[in-house]
Amino acid sequence: MIKLEDVSYVYMQGGPFEKTALDHISLEIHKGEFIGLIGHTGSGKSTLIQMLNGLLKPTSGTITVNGKVLGEKSTNLQQLRFEVGLVMQYPEYQLFEETVAKDIAYGPSNMGLPKEEIAERVAYVANMVGLSPELLEKSPFDLSGGQKRRVAIAGVLAMEPKVLILDEPTAGLDPAGRDEILCKIKDMHERMDMTVILVSHSMEDVAKLADRILVMNHGKVEMLDKTAAVFRQGKRLTEIGLNIPQITQVMDGLRENGVNLGEGIYTVEDAYRQLCDLMNLKEQPIC
Amino acid sequence: MLKDITLGQYFPGSSVIHRLDPRTKILLVLCYIVLTFLIENFIGYLLLAAFTVGCILVSKVPPKFVLKGLKPILVFVVITGLFNLFLTRGDVVFSWWIFSITRQGIYFAAFMVLRLVFLMVGTSLLTLTTSPIALTDGMERLLRPLRKVGVPAHELAMMMSIALRFIPILMEETDKIMKAQSARGADFESGNILRRAKAMVPILVPLFISAFRRADELATAMECRCYRGGENRTRFKELLYGKKDLGAGISFLALVALVFAANFLFGKVI
Ligand SMILES: Nc1ncnc2c1ncn2[C@@H]1O[C@H](COP(=O)(O)OP(=O)(O)OP(=O)(O)O)[C@@H](O)[C@H]1O
Ligand SMILES: [Mg+2]
């Protein structure tokens, strides 16, 4: 689905402030996967995902998305961007229309969809990200920061892309809102067989949602593996400024102190289940 | 998109020229510009060229960057050169149809082009080796005597440094907004003028909003730190003339002396 071969990216090439953000990266992401992308600040996550929809052109190497090679004349970039939806980091600044509804409709109307379908999609995604209908007629500039964030995310979801890329979509949202939005995205991923790449600094979120995790370190791919396989390497992750989920740390600590627990517990739900088994309690659904 | 525009023009470094007092550099560049107009023959320009090349070598700025400064005035230089070449009256050396080239025309054109090129290279070298902050600092100090006649030197310099600081910020912001809107399928390249102008709206609205917000935040931040203009304000980095500045001044005076000697010895070309 998405394939990178020996891709590098250099900011301000040839200038005095030259900076290599990506250093000979090769990787492959399959259709329908949920990828968690983690890495320390400045490791090149945002740079990497901006290449996947052609916003940045690789300094060297080739990128193939859906069988189309980026940078070739025959590849229509606009078309590509409808297929690969990208929610940028802190996307609030992209709002510009008079009303929230019109702003969400900007992407779909660029796609040339009929009016009724646009209206349908707007209502649908607004509900999905938790925007109440009366907000739709307000000016986006009168909203709170978190509401603006939701509008911006909705604006991309409304294009119903085949690949959805989110750059720290939940930074600065309250915990309930965060879980709600991520849950909806997971839902959409499963229902529409959407490929999702989620950039996040929260190991918990990534552990809960992702099928595979891509770890970046100083512009290089450090790991790209199943969630369990990545979080088994806690030591290496700590070395490169990351961590394993807190619940995993707790469980590992308990195990080291002789509590009979299995390895590889990455979510609170798993931990709860294991602890219930251990103490012979009847499981009651949490949440 | 906009990634090729570097921060101002400054090329950071630690050469002697970089470390000169900005006031010295500003004054010397002003004198240098005057000097380019006082030269009367090609020997003089040869001397000036030698001095300029020497400065570029000492500054360790790649010549590529100095020459880049010439690009924007290239058309202007060519047109000026051509006008001088064809429109100067004098002893005709070549003529064809309605065009005629005179000896004086050739000299005038050559002088004009040389002057413009040196003027540009000199000022480029100043901005390449002096950070915008140092530059405005230097200007403020040079304008300080004018405060007596009511020139708000500090405020002017402050306005200038804020404006300079905002250029890269706004560039970055534009870039970010353009990317975000392109990601939603915005198309800035196709269509007629009207459509293209309309396509700019999604960029301009957020840009203006963020510019006003930033200006507002900056004003608040300055007020919070009790900023109240230039009066009785002391500075973190006092500008001091040093031995380097004396050296620079003497080398420049040597150049001036040589140029005048050349003027005297070899006379006026035209
Ligand atoms: N527009 C730019 N111009 C120059 N350098 C840049 C630019 N954007 C990013 N960089 C540099 O490229 C490197 C990678 O940046 P990037 O934004 O991809 O990091 P990131 O992994 O997304 O970090 P964060 O977690 O903070 O979002 C950084 O070292 C940064 O300094
Ligand atoms: Mg980032």
C-alpha cells in the first residue's frame, strides 16, 4: 500500500542551516493496518508523514502509494491527497470559513462531490468527533481550542480517505475527548478497512490501538514491528527517549516481585483481566 | 514550497568580519558605496575588486551566496548598461541601422554596471556577515545623536528588529497553512486569475488572524516585562570598538588612498 525505498529528506539543502530530517528510510505499510508512529521530539515523524501525501518531495529515494509513484508526472497530487488524508500537527490554524459546517465541507467540495452528499458527510463526521449540531453554524474562530481541533479533524475525515494520517491529534485535548476521538477513529478504521497512521507521544494510546508500531530515532527507523515485540524492548526505548506504557511497568514490577503474571501486558484492560484471573474475581466490564 | 528562502540573508560564521562592530561595518559600507562613485578609471576598479574579493575570502562566506545577492538586480543592471551603451553621444565606433555605439557609451555602460555590481556585493557582504539584530543595534547607536532633534532612534530600531524577526515566522506560518490546505485538496496553481485569487482566501484568512494574534501576544509579553521604550534603558551587549575595528578602518583608508592615487596617476577615462 505504502512503500518507501531509501528515502531521505534534507531541510534547506545547501544552505547554512542544512538539516537532515530523514536518513535513508525504507519501510512498507500494508492496506488496512493501524500503525502507531512514535519517536522523540525532532525525530522526523512529521517530516515522514508529510511525504506520504506529497506535501514534501523526498530529497532522494522513491515513495509509492497505492501503486502510484510520487513525483512522477502521471501522479495527480490533488487526487492523491483525497486518498491520503492528513491531519497536521496543531491543525487549528487551518480553519478559515465563516461557519464550522462550511469549513468541514472545504475538503469534500474540493473533491467535487454533490451538495447533498457533502451535507450528509459534514453532519456525520461532526457527530463523530463530538461537535453538537448547534456549533455547526457558529464561526470557527469563536470556538475553544479543543473544539477547533475537532473541527480540523472532521475536515479531513469528511474526505473519507483510504489512508488516514494523524499527527498528534489529541495533544491538548481532555482525557475523555481524547479517548472518544481515538475510539471513533479505531471504529472507522475497522468499518471502512481504512489504513491509519497515528503519531503520538502517548505509549498507552499507541499500545491500545496499533497493530504495528514504527519507532523513529534521529531520522532513522529504529523498529517497525508488532506492538508486543516493540514494547518488549523497554530498555532500548528508554535509551532513545521513549518509554513503555505505565501499566506495563507496573505489571513488570509486580512480576519481578514474585506475582504470578504473564508477560506482554500493554493495556489497562489486559492487566485487569489478568489480575481478575489471578485473584479469582469475576470480571466486571470496566469503562 | 517556501523552504528555499533562508532566514534573512545572514550567513553565520566567526571570521574577523563577522566579529567586527556592526557600526564599523555600516559606516565602512556607506563609505565603500561613495567610493565606487569616485573611481575614475579601471585601475581603480581593479583595486576595489581586489579589496572586495579579499573581504569575501576573509569572511569565509561561500562566493555563491554573495553572488546570489546580485540576482534580484540583474535585470536592472542589464537595462542600465544597455541604455548607457546606446544612448550616450560621442565618438561613434560602431553603427548599424538606428543603433550606434560610441566610445563614451562603452565606458559609461561599463562604469555603471561595475558601480551597481560593487554596490550590491558590498551591501550583501554586510547583511551576510551581520545578524539582523546586530544590524539594528548598530543603526540605533549610529542614529542616537539624532535623538536630540526628535528622531526616535530606539523605537525605530525596535520596530525594525521586530519586523525582521516576523518575516521568517510569517514565512513558516504561510508554509504550514499552505500545506494544511493542500492536504484538504486546495489547488493554487490552476484556473484563471479570479479562481486563483479565490484559492488564496483559505491561506490569507488564517495568516492574518495568526499575525494579529502574534502581534497581540508579543505586545502583552513585552508589557509583562515592563518594556517602556528606550529611555534609560541599559543593554545586555554594549557595542564596543576594538582593535579589529581600527584595523578594518585602516585597511579601508589604505584602499581609499590607493584609489585616489590611481585617479591621480592614470587620470579620468572619460
Ligand atoms: N521547516 C523546517 N525547516 C527546517 N528544519 C526543519 C523544519 N521542520 C522540521 N525541521 C527539522 O527536522 C527535524 C525533524 O522534524 P519533525 O518536525 O519531523 O520532528 P517530529 O518528529 O515531528 O517532532 P515532534 O514530536 O516535536 O513533532 C527536526 O530536527 C527539525 O528541527
Ligand atoms: Mg511533529
